[in-house]
Amino acid sequence: MNSARSGYRVFSANSSPACVELAKRITERLGIELGKAVVYQETNGETRVEIQESVRGQDIFIIQTIPRDVNTAVMELLIMTYALKTSCAKNIIGVIPYFPYSKQSKMRKRGSIVCKLLASMLSNAGRAQSYAERLRLGLAVIHGEPQCSEHDMADGRHSPPTVKNTTVHPGLEIPLMMAKEKPPISVVGDVGGRIAIIVDDIIDEVESFVAAAEILKERGAYKIFVMATHGLLSADAPNLIEDSSIDEVVVTNTVPHEVQKLQCSKIKTVDISLILSEAIRRIHNGESMSYLFRNIAMDD
């Protein structure tokens, strides 16, 4: 298909080889060519973007995955968005499978909501529509998590707050207000001789997953699988998984993790280019997005 006549183009940022590979898979499924652009770092560390074809009046989709160098990837996306805006693109849609700074989406004491800041920056850079849907699965066999640190307790995030004065009027039976304590990790139901699956949207620091796997193994689980949409796998996560009771960790290619796979043979990757390519087609044609997620076949 002639991509210029189709009314939309797909470009890739240059955050990592995995990003370019994902963009190529998407364009192959759409039957179009990948947009021509040059993204590189100057000797002084600045990012430069050059759009090498006409995008006037077209819908432009930018594929950007987020590697370890988050801030560089964000600047690439912002500069490319602005370059496409000044090149008279009709609409600019950022396809960001894992939205950076999404963990900083709530106010913490005197902190800031960085996720909102980034969304505003993208919007101002090119009036871009940011589709950063994170697939959330409502299945869980584990509940609870380790208790928070003393720093969190003093941060005012627990309700009701801890009452230091334990004196109670003898004539009044008023219970003291105590801080809520999160329950320890426990298993719901019988997992003896069965396959246990732990599901989450993000797997980054894996200590809680390893602890849950140990408990499941003690309860007689036959095999233990961890399934997550985004495999960040920071710090020493690959080595911890390799030495744990977890049999396999299944993640998607929304985030580059080639190095982690070299360190741990238990990490497997599922390609999501089919879903993203169909989402791009539906957005361009103004079709329903909810239909896409409700009608994904098991074979896909």
C-alpha cells in the first residue's frame, strides 16, 4: 500500500533497537513503509530530529518505547512531535505502550505529579493525542504486600493516623485510632499440585514476586508463572528471578529488555505488534477501540 495515499504514516523514535524493530513489525502488519526520519545525538549531548519526507495533512503515529535512559527517550519524543507539528501534520498520535513516569501519578507530600507534567508537555509540543493504555488483568491468586516503612508512616499517607496519647477516659469506651496495617502475603485457595499464575501490569523490582513464589511453592504449587504487561526488570531483578522458585516470567515487548533476557533464561517475550497495528488502523479510521480489546482471539 502507498502510505502517502493511505493518509497516515508511522514513524519510530530512536530510543533503542527494540523500538525500531517494534515499529517495523507494526508497519509490516499495516502494509505500509516506515516513515523516514533521522534521530541522533549531537556531540554535546543534544538530540536532533530531521523529518525526511512530507507529512502535510496526514495522521502521524510515533512509536516510542522507553529504555533505561528515560529522559533521553522523552526528549526524542517531544522533539519529534514538535518537528512533525511544524511540518504541518494533521494529527500526531504518540503510541507509547509504557508511559514513562507513570509510577509518579499521585501527589506525595511536597512532591509533584510528574506523569501529568509529561502529558502536558507532549500535548503542548504538538497537540499530540497520547495513547498510553496499560492492559490491566483482573486476576489474582495473591493478596497483600509487605508493610510500609517508618518513613511512609510518618508521611501522613495512612488513615487514620497513629494516636500517640493512649489515655482514654475511664467512663467512655472509645477505641483508639490505630494506623491501618497491610496484611502479609497469603494464598487464597488450594494450589497443591496446580499451576499458579501471578498477574500484574508491571514487573520492576521483583522481591515481592519472589516472596509470593516461595509461599506458593511451600503450599505445593506444581509450577509458578509470572505474567506482566511491562517488564522493566530493574537492578538485580534477572538474577533474583533466576535463583527463585519462579518457573517462567512472561512479558511483552513494550519495554526493551534484551540485556535482562541474557542474564535470565526464565524471561519470555510476547509480541504485541498485532494489537498496536490494529489500534493504529482503528484510530485512523475512527473505529471503536473498545471492540478491539473485547474481541482479541486466544490465537492472537
